[in-house]
Amino acid sequence: MSEVYVNGYFVGEHDSPLELIKALLEKRRKNQLPSTMNVAYHEDKDEVQVNIDAGRVRRPLIVVENGKPLMTEEMESKLEKREMSWDEVLKKNIVEYLDADEEENAYIAVSRKEVTPEHTHIELDSSLILGVAASVLVFPEKNRGDRLNYGSRMAVQAIGIPLQNFLQRDDTTYNVLVYPQVPLVKTDSMEAVGLESHPSGHNLVVAVSTFYGYNVEDALIINKASLDRGLGRSVAYRSFVTEFRRYWGGQEDMACIPDPSVKGYRSEEDYDMLDEQGIIEVESSVPEQGVIVGKISPLRFLGISKEIKMGLQNFRDNSLTISSGNSGIVEKVILTSDAEGNKIVSAVVRDTKTPEVGDKMATRHGQKGVIGLVVPEEDMPFTADGIVPDIIVNPHAIPSRMTVGQLLEIIAGKVGALAAKRINGTVFKGEEEKIRAALKYMGFRDDGKETLYNGVTGEKMEAPILTGITYYYRLYHLVSKKIHARSKGPVALMTKQPTEGRSKEGGLRLGEMEKDCFIAHGAPITLKERFGSDKVSIPVCKDCGVIAIEDHIKNRTYCPLCKNDVIVNVEMSYAFKLMLDELRSLLIYPQIVPESS
Amino acid sequence: MGANCSIFEVGVIIMDESVIQNVLGLYEEKIDSLDISPKEKTALKLSLKDRYAKMRYDPGDAVGVVAAQSISEPATQTTLRSYHRAAGAGLNITQGLPRILEIFDARKVPVTPSMKIYLKKEYNNKDKAVEIASSIKETDLKHIMVMDSLDLANMALEVELDKGIIKQFNIIPDKIISAVKRKVKNVNASVDGNKLIFEIKKDKVTIKDLQALRFKLRDVHVKGIKGITHCIVERVGDEYVLYTLGSNLMKVSKIEGIDTSRLCSNNMFEIAEVLGIEAARNTLVMEIIETLRAQGVDTDVRHLLLVADAMTQSGEIQPIGRYGLSGSKSSVLARANFEETIRHLTDAAVYGLSDDLNGIVENVMIGKTAKVGTGLVDIAMKTQKKEKPKKVAETKE
Ligand SMILES: [Zn+2]
């Protein structure tokens, strides 16, 4: 007896589950049951799962009956000419949607050729075995599986044209590629996905060579002149927002060029680029931490100071500045208001990012690397035709990763460029022989190799070198946004230890496990030096071990408990002093017993 | 460090010559048998002595941290698959990371207790081995019966025994009945061929009673050692070795024909109880080493010896962790740093404990130089003070 579940709820048992499924499917195909219903039999658990609820991912497949696909080739051409509608196909149950469960019971053929009587379904198109993310890959059937995984994951990080209305938007950050190109080697599904109108890379001339070893460990050598021509150039947009609030007593934030009498006034040139309303002029260049919007807010705490303040003296400077590590040119300024009617100013700053040493680039075959050297064009190798590669990749990147598809893309791209047409690299549809033959026809070696000449000496290189065109992504990871070092800098208020994180100019934490390493090496003095960032000298009462009070006015240090001044200074980390304070809040009375010396 | 070093006042560490001589003695013969000139031989011995002295840990070396890192770093590198077939025939003994955790946590009973049983020479043949195996393996009534059924006409329970098994293991039906009577009271039993018939001594016997009896009888222990669910005979070299699932050292060692000197179990607590703490320490080392080696981890034994020593030095097996070694450190701050911070601190407050700041963690916490490695030594300089007249003290005595 197998159990039967509908939408995950147990409804009963059945003697012959396979017949039950067959009957249900027949009814569905006769439109007596909803087409959204999917049925599956789990042999291992001996249960039937019927699902008609929402939220299941389903995909269309052509039904095969007795070894014959219900969709004839004639129908396909009719569909293409729009003489037949998709609804009709669905209504006639020529195509049905399967969910993940039912797919487990189906036997799906990839192409028409391989259909046998055992098959239950056939793919609409062989390339549909790949999902949206993997549909950008070219010649995937020639690569190892993990490379496809990496490749499609990196395609997501590519800088391109994310949205076509980016000029109208003011998102916090977005990157746009300056001269995006559509790939020479394309796939069928790219258009359907929208990648033809949102391209995200460049077709680059690639030479597979070593070039003095500057591209070891997956580095890339890049042509300086190509960079000057705009290779991989992108614009990073970043918006900065400020809100003008209203406070109790009719006070409110004001946009203006702050008056020098305002508390926290910067300097005259800091407000140079603001117009009379205190808002920056469009197309002005803002330096790091430069002011975008001049804003003054009423002082939060009044009354401590003895003198009476007048007018603007009761305000403090609260201007909007660019956060540290950012600079650029103001693209646009948006004035609007929020739901409560508070004024909002948002300024979008643009910064052009030219690829530099350390930036990351990748192909569609999971071959990523960082730029290792930028070489002047005159020093780059060149072919007999005078073609100078944009990029030189290291040959060691290929054998261990077995990305044969990349080699084929280099050749296919070359053919595409020479013949001025785009080559199809869809799964199972790439035609290697044809591509090679075409290259040979155009007067090149059919393996894509060419004789290169040393750019410095002009000597002919001994070995022929694979040269062709590959589509390269520029990935979002830019060194300029990651590079970070610190020798001295800000500390956290509470712990007196260095701040954490690049944005706060922080240090790099030496953690618990690193500490263990220093101890294992027997170097506790080095360790003390590393951990000494929050070192303080605390006055402690010698009698009761309590932290003493330093009275600078009376110039006296005394114990708060026994009032005497037998005090010793004890050196400790501030974090420990903080812990002692926290212990006191737990009603624990920790005493420091100074070594009697 | 250790018993063989002595620290002189000047701070020079002299290694006990005898230790080096002992080690050299092991290789002396080998060096002497080499086909090299006597000059080269002495040079070799000297360099061996030198290397040996260099390889020793220096005073102040953090051996514990090094041991911990030497075990845990390679352990993260391997996948440490948890199931691995041991003993060929298919006993599933816990392996890999779960087993390592089990050992270091010193769980009282391992998930899969197991024994390795060697036989005495005169018992070392296949028939005897199988016989011993069958006498070790726990056999319940349910293992030796074909079926049990209710005889509703006579309100009795019929148990049909498996002829083959009974014959093979030489089980006498009367023995079964006495075993049943030991477990279940108020039952009359009789033998009818290879059927056993049980009746309940009661006026009104219901079907419910019979059913209850039926399930009770199935678990009646007939033969073998309780807890040992499997026993497999395997040929290792020219010997027959028994592998078991389930462990009972005490009872197994009483069975005749077993080589008790080589009998071992993977349950260290049982070993500690039966054979003493030293044996348990050895088991501990062997178990860790076997588990690590099975995963291809090549950690030096000496690290494991150190851990095993630390775990057994109190005379009983202590786990590493909250309720074991880390939880029993003498320093309040070190304990608070590890786990259950607040409990340790409040307890220290209640009992008025003090911390002498001798350990490493404490000193790292307060920002002082920890007393390990280069921090162990200090410059000691005699300042020329005027010596106090000692006469006063002497006269007072
Ligand atoms: Zn005091």
C-alpha cells in the first residue's frame, strides 16, 4: 500500500501507485484535471505526491507518446510564423509543464534524434537544459562542469549595463561599462534573457603566452593602448542623500553656505563649489570628503555655556560630504521630499574607473584573473598582420582546468571578427569543424595559432602562439575599492582599540588563532606588542585594589574608598579595565593586588 | 622540559647525558655496521647527538598549543568521512571526526563500542573460533525461533525453535526454559519436539496477557554476552581474530581460549575499569592514532601522547572541554575566557578567589607578557645592597 499525499497532506492509500499516476495524468491530458497539477511517485518512500499548490518551479516540455513527439516539425514552423499560438499548444497538451517532483519520474530526451519509445518527454530546445544564469556560457559542452558553475557565477559580477534607465536613477551604487560590446560568440538564449540589450563585456584580442612571467598565477597582461582606447572602462555612480528635518520649537535644518560663526565650520574653500542655496553645482569635481550639500542644524544641547549665543551661533555645521575613499564629478542633484514633507537632497557622484593593476577580469569559462602588468603597446608582441593583443593570458591556466571551450571561443571569435558575423556557441550547437575550416579558408592556421614577433626586440618568436578573440568581463571587484593599510588611526570610543573595517580606516584584527601561533612560536613579547594597542596606565589603590581617582584640578590622586593616596600605576590593556568596570556592574568587586616591590 | 633538565642559577640548561646516551645506544650498532671509516662513524655519531639535542623542545616551548595545532590543522584539511567499513566483513565502526570528538570528549560509552579478540594458540582454528564467536554473541529467543503463535484453544503460547540453529549452537531447550523462568514469573513451560509451549499460571488468561508474554519472551536472553550484538571471525595473517560490535571486557576475558593479554576494546572507560588507567592511556593513544591514520593524517605520536597524558593524569579519564581539562584550570580568568564566563566570574566572587596571572590566557587578557617562550626568562641582576646584619635574627632564635 503506498501512501497518497495532496499538497503535502496525507489523504489515503492506494494499492497500485503507478496505475493511479497513469490515470491522473490521462485525466490531466484530457483537460479533466487542472494543467497546474503535477503527480510524482517516490519509489524509495513508496508514496504518491500530488501537487496543485502555488510556488513550485515548473518548466515546459514536449510530450512524447509511443516514441513520437506530439509537437511535429510542421507545428514548430507554424509557431515560429505565429500561425499557431502557445495557448493552443498548451490546450492540446502538446507541451506540458513539469515541476521538480514530476520531472524525477520523466525520461526526457534532449534532441529529436534520440527519442525512443521509453521517453516520456523531449526538451523544447536542447539548450534549455541550462538555466538563465548558465545560458550565457559558450561551448559549455566542451568544458568541465565546475568551470561552467564558476563561469555563470562570475557573469553575475560583471560590470555592464545593468538597466537602461540608469541615467534617471539614484541608487546608492551602480557601475556602468562605458563601451559595452555584444559578444562575437553568442548563444541562442542570450536574446531571450535580454543580454543582447544589456551587454556586459568586451571582445578582446587574446594571445596565450607567458610574456616574461608577469602573468603567472592567473594574472593578465594588458595593453596600455587598449586601456586608453576604453577597454574595460566603467563609471561608478554613487548617491549621497541628506534629509532636512524639523525639530521641536519650530527649529529646522537649513540648506545654505554655512556662516563662519556656525559651530564646526570647515573652511571657506570647502564650501567653494556650493551655489547660493548651499547645493553643489552639477558637473563640479568633488574631492574625497568634500562637501556636497551645505546644511546647518540647531545645536542639540543648550545651556552649558555661560555666554548667550545669538542667531546663527545656535547652529552647527551638518553638511553632507562624500564618504572617505570616494571622489568624483557630480552627475545630477535630485530635490524631493519624503512622506512627512521633509526636504530631501540626493546627489549622484560619478567616477570613471579605468582598469589598473589588481582589477579582476574573467572569461565565460570560469577563467578569472587579476591584471598583473600594463604594457605599452610598442612593447607588446604583434602578429605578421600587425595585430597587437589586448590581453596576454598564461598558458598554464588551461591544462589543469581543461577549459577546451575557451580555446574554441578564441578561434570562433577570430572567425567572427574576420568574417564580420557572429558565431553561435550554444550548447550542442557549436560547430567546431566548420569554425576551423572557415579560419583555414581565410588564410590562417586552423588551430588559431600565429607567429608573433617580440615587441621589444622585433625578433620572431620561436613557437606559434594561439591568438584570437575572447569575450572578457570586467568584474565588480576593483582594487581601488579594496586597497587598505593602516599604521596609526582612529580608535573605538569604548574599548580604545583600533576601529575595524576599511571604511573606518581600521586595522586588521590579530585574532584568537593568530595569538595561538605566536605562543606556539614562543614569542609572547611580540604578541604583547601586537596586543598593546589599547595599553593604559591605571592608578590603583595599594590597600584596597580599587581604581583610584585622578583629580587634575587639585592635582591629587586618591582612592575613592579609603581616601588615602598610596597609589601605584598599573599598566594593563584598556579592554581589561573595561571588563573590571563591567564586573562591578555585575556586583562583583574585583581587586588588583599590585606586586609588592 | 621535564625531569631530565636542570636549570642552573646562571640559566644554562644542561640535558642529562644519559638520555642522549640511551638514544645513541639505539643507533650505535647500526652505525657500527655501516661500511664507512671509523672517522666518519664518530662524525656521524656526533652529528646524531647534535641533531637529537636540537630536536628536543626547549624549556618554555608551548608544547600544548603545538600539539593542539598539530592535531586540529590536518584534521580540517581532510574530509573526515564519518563512516568507514572496518574489519572487512561489515562492522560499521564510527570513524573520522565524530570518533575523534567522542574520544576527546571522553564519552562514557562510544557510539559503536567494539572489541578485538585474539585467541590462544591451541584455539586458533576456524571451528574453535566460530564456536567462541557464537558463545560471545548475544542470542535472544527471537534469534533462534522460527515463529511464535498464540494457541487460543488452550490459551497458550507456542514458540517454534529453529532446528538448525539449535543444533549448530548446541542449545538445550530446557536451558531456554530456565532462562525464560528467570525473567518471567508465573509461567508453565513444556517441550514438544522443537516447540516450546508456555502457559500463564492465572485463573482467567486473556489474549492481552498472552500477547504481552509473547513480546516479553522474544527478548529473553538465551546465550552469549549481553550487549555484544555482532561477532565476526576474520583471518588476519595466520591467526583468527574476532571483531565484535558491543563491548564487555570483563565477561569476554573469562571465556576460555581467549588471549587476554592481547584483548582490547575501544571503550577506554571499560579499559580503565578493568585494566587500569595506564592501559586506558594506551588505548586512548591507539584509538586517536588509528582514527587519524585512517583519514591520512600524519600527526606525530608525541603530540597525541601529550594529550593522552593530560587526559589521564588525574587517575581517571578527563574530557577536554567545559567539564574536563579546560574547566578545571586553576586560573579564574582562563576559565572565564573559555566558556560559561559569567558563572566562573560570579563563583570567583562568591568564594573570593584570586588569580596569580601565571597562565598564558590571563596575561594576554590583561596585556602582560605571558610566561612562555622568550617570556619565560627574565634578566636577573644582583644589585649591590647593603646586607642586613643577620645577627639580630639569629639571636632571637
Ligand atoms: Zn583604597
